[in-house]
Amino acid sequence: MACIDLTRKNFNETLDDNEIVIVDFWAPWCGPCIQFAPIFEKVSEEYPDVVFAKVNTEEEQALGTQYGVHSIPTIMVVRDGIILLNQAGSLPADAFGKLITHVKGLDMDSVRAEIAKDEEDDE
């Protein structure tokens, strides 16, 4: 699957309607973002069952703010509507593959239980 562009209009729907979404927060003036773009595109072609999406932080500043993006590129990985990773920096292609394999192998019931436990502890 090719990368899709996310905006405020389709962001939540994309995350809600797909099992795994990997988001690249980037900007056209960002050198590291431009260097990372071909890697992101290549990996997207290798995993057609995963949605790869890009957010142009120049055009969608509210999304960057909402998700705490302070430097770019930032990679966000979402599975079943749960943000599993939100980290600044790019990834080499081989690390990307390992990350996707790890995310696919997660027991999401255990992840939800851990989140619920953490929320109880915070109360």
C-alpha cells in the first residue's frame, strides 16, 4: 500500500478503521524527513496489510500539537486504536521490519489490561 496523507478530516477515521497504522510526522523543509521518506515508502510497499500515513506538520500543526510532536520526523505506531509508539527520529528499513513484526505479535488483550491497570494506579 502506498502512503496516504492524513489531515484533521481523516486522521481519527484512519486510526479507527485500520488494525495497524504507522504515521510519519514530517515537514517539507526538514532534511532528516526528506532522507527518511524513501525508507518509509519502501517499507510501506513491503507490508500491504499495514497502513502507512504521513502528516505534514506545516499544514496540520494542530495534529502535531495534539500528539506531542516536538521534533521531526516523529514515528507513531497505532494498533487497534492504541498508540504503542510515539517517538522522534527515523528508523532504518531493517529496524522498521522488526518493529512491525513485534507490533503484529503483540497480545492486545494484555496491552489493554496493562493500560487499565496503569489507569487504576493513577487514580
